[in-house]
Amino acid sequence: MWTRRQLSRSGPIKEYERFEAIAAQHRRDAQEATLDNVRERCRRSEDAWMKMAAQSRRTEQRRTEREEKAAALVA
């Protein structure tokens, strides 16, 4: 499910990276699907996972900004 790059680097996989990997799998599943309803279900699922990944990125960015502001106040 995760790419070799994600597994080989040091440190934990970020939540949004995991969501993007799952979305990519659903994209591949949609491309391979022979039934229209399965293809559409996979596309909807991919879209939902990408939306969750985007939200996770925004949350992480806000958290980082908040932590940087707090560190600047202490310094």
C-alpha cells in the first residue's frame, strides 16, 4: 500500500502521506475495474481519501505555524 520511498525513509509516515497512498491504490483499482459501478465506487473513494489528505496537510501546517509562533514568543 505504501510506496518504497515512504517505507525506506527514516521517521514515521505522515498521516496525509498514508491517505494519499490509499487514494492512489483506489485510483489503480478504478483503472483496473471492469464493472462501471466498481469503477465509480473506487473513484468516489479516491476523492474522499484525497480530501482527507488535504485536510490533514492543512491541520499539520497550522500546527507547525502555531508551534513556531509559540517558540518565537519563548525565545
